[in-house]
Amino acid sequence: MEFKVGQIFATDEEKLAVAIAEAHLGLSEGGIPIGAALFDKDGALLGSGHNLRVQQGDASMHGETSAFRNAGRQRSYKHVTLATSLSPCWYCSGLIRQFNIGKLLVGDDINFKGGQDWVQEHGCEVTVMNDPGLIKVMGDFIIANPTLWNEDIGED
Amino acid sequence: MEFKVGQIFATDEEKLAVAIAEAHLGLSEGGIPIGAALFDKDGALLGSGHNLRVQQGDASMHGETSAFRNAGRQRSYKHVTLATSLSPCWYCSGLIRQFNIGKLLVGDDINFKGGQDWVQEHGCEVTVMNDPGLIKVMGDFIIANPTLWNEDIGED
């Protein structure tokens, strides 16, 4: 899938497709397949990214924080949509709450469910999409890499 | 102040001093003066860092996340101490909760108070130190740079 900053992604499905493409990119690099992307009020892509724990040894770069970094400095996130392939963990849910990100699209809350209800209680509009292909990719990855997965979510 | 990875910082005051040194380093670079550091169960420095919004245009690098990144991949944070110059925002509080960081030292909860009570409720041992010199540095910075400060905590 081709995508670039500034390109318009009009629908929720189109936005989630960017996060899914990032997840697949991460997997192709030997990483954990979680991706995310941020869009402005018009659906223009601000930035996207994927988990970089394996590739860069960077424990701080979850899919969501990677996309947030790549979107650069923004003055407000009130009208921003964050699409993420997997339900945001507490770390990434805290990001959403602190920066008052307006809308969240969740590609999969079957394999993992983080703080999506909590951010919704604090004013974020949450849509759970549960894409079957994405759920299979993440589920297969967790089964094949349980230690790595537990490390990424801080489970002993 | 000189400090290096692996060096032992035995007391809470010594640990906080590393976070304060990182805050001053950030200020000297023209950045937001917030720093943090992680220590293992023996007090050995795992990594430290400071806010990089201005210096690298990186909105994802708060003091705490910068220190977390610089500490590298860790299998467990149960016995880790995070010292931070300023009370952790929701983003950084989410990091603490997700990775079950065992102990938090807060250098200043006067200028800003984030999710420190919330992480305490979820099992993190929190010590508020309120260092007068640090409180003055951060307070002066916020007065002099209100727009930049509000951007960093996602306030409109």
C-alpha cells in the first residue's frame, strides 16, 4: 500500500488501512506487527509509524508513539484521529488522554484490550473495527513470540 | 554533575539529582527543563534523558520516555526506580502503569501534578520530594514560555 503525508484518507476504513500497512511493514522488518497513523480534521495523513522494539531496541516506540513522533509538533489534537492496529496499552492510552486526541480507531481489541474505555470516558470518540485479517496476523504473532510480546506490554 | 550508566546512586536524593542534572542539560540546550532517570534494584543507573520537543522536534520525548528509551530493553521494571524532575503527565503515568515500574521519585508536583496518585493506586511506590531549586527553575520556565509549555502538555 502506498501512502504519504498530506494524502487524504476519507473513511475510517481507509485510515485503518494505513495503520495495518504500518503493522505489516513492521512484521516484514522482523518486528512486532503493530502500526498506527494520525490524521487531521480533513483526513490528511500527519504521520504514521510502527513498533520499533526489535528493529531499534527502542522500548518507547509502540505503534502509536511512533506515529505521534512522526506527525511532528502539533498545537492541538482535538480534531485529530489516531488509527491503531491494536487497542492502545496504558502507555499509549495515556498519550491519547494527555494530548486530548479527538478520535480513536481500533483495528483489533480481541488479542489485547488496553485503555480504550478509559480514554472514551475522558472524551475521546472510540470506534472498534476488529478487522479479521489483522486479528489473525496479531494472534499468530503472539502465539509464535510469547516472550517478546510479554516484554512489549511489561508482563513478567 | 557527572554520571554514567552502571554508576550506583544509593539514596533517593542522589537518584533525583540525576533527573535534575538532565533537566538542566535540557535547559542549556534551549529545551524544556524536564529530566528523568531509571535505576535498577541496586541503584545502578540504567539510563537517563530529558525532554526533546524543542531540540529534536520530537513531541514523544518527554523526560520520562526519553530516559525509558535510553535505558534500553528491560525484561521487567518491577524493581526499577524512575526519578523524574516533574510529576508525570498522563502519557508518562501510562508508561509507569503499563510497565509496572516499581518506584517513582517526583522532584516537583507544585508546578504540575499529573497521574502520580493513579500510578500509586495501581501499585507504584511514589515519593514526592519537592526540591525548592527545581521548583524555581520549572516555575520560571513556565512563566517565561507559556505557549511552549501548554503545547508540551496538550493544553489548548
